[in-house]
Amino acid sequence: MSYIGKIGFCIGEDFQRETDLNVFERMKRIGTPALSDGINRFNTMDPEIRPIISNCRIAGQAVTLRLRAADNLMLHKCLGYLKEGDILIVDTCGCRNYSILGELIATAAFKQGIAGIVIDGGIRDILELKKAGFPIFARTITPAVGDKEGPGEINRLISCGGVPVAPGDYVLADDNGIVVVPRDILEAVLAAGEKKLESDQKRMKEIETGVIVKPVTDEILRRKGIIA
């Protein structure tokens, strides 16, 4: 993947946006638990990264941003690369003690029509952000801010919440957590997630009709020699 700038201080190529918006509706219907099962429990971010508002579910493609710890210069630049429906995913190189985003930057980002923001790091102006109802996921809240000197990287491979994220990857985030699906396996993961959701719905109907213990549970215990 080509880029402009120099190593550690660069802007990568833009990616092709999804034109079938039904893809994102499918992701939302599946939800993160079944989608996580669909990707075989991989690519679920650290659960310490939480939404600042409740009843939040967003789906979109990742614009990736990597910042030097306690510096948000390239976040300001990245605002100009955001497009409608994007989810901004930010790697702060493990910084927990400094905020990289507050009310002003968030307002500018959401003015572009983005679906949401995920930050493996700190934010501030939390009351204002909640009042605005912005779908932001973050690790910490702190009033302290850092520098605007760089370096940083836009639309390059990053790590967020322990998960590799490439520009254009598909992201689903809700109150349960955040799941990232690489572009090349999207359809297979969606199909697997829908199958798991269907299975869960079938099991719920069984419970409602009085089948409390799944038959497969006893089968497993018999194989292990626990019951006859």
C-alpha cells in the first residue's frame, strides 16, 4: 500500500467504500455476540473500550489513525479524510493518561456524517459528548491533553484494543463490545454470524417451551464418562 509523507508521519491510500448498505444492516441485526462467534472468537477488542452512551450500535468501515502517545496532530488532519458512514478507529500507542479528543474535534468529525469513533485511549468533555449523543467508544476519560507535534499515520495498519485493523475493514460496535471483520472474509463471517443468531433464536424457543437443559449437554457428559 502506497502512502505520502515519510515513515511514521504519513497518509495512506483511501479505500473503496461499501456501496451495498444492506451489509451494515445485516451486521447490526447479527449483533456483536453472534458476529464474534461467526469470526471464531477472533478480532474482539479489549472490553475496557466502552461506549459513552447506552443503547448504541454502529456499523461501518474503518478509517484508521495511529498517533504518538499524548499527541493528536494527525487527528486534526484526519478529519478531512472522513466520509459518511465511516468509523474512525484510533490507536494511541497505549496512552491512557492523556485525552486526544473532546467536544470540538468530535463535533467536527460527526459533522462529516460518520457512524462513530473508537479510541484505544482517552477522551474528555464527557458531559458534552454524552449530551450530543455521539456514538464514541473509548478506554479512559481524562481532562489532560497532550501535544500537537506528531508523528502519526492515517489509513495504515494499526492495532486497536489488541486487534489489527486495516483501512476499510468492517466494524460492528455495540454495548457488548467491538468486533472487526477483515474485508476478504466479510461474507463468510456474516453468514456464520447469521447462522449462530438463528441457532440462538431456536434455542430461546426451546427454553420458552420448557426444554431447560440442552440435549447436547448430556451427550458431552456421556462422552466424558460423567453420566451414563
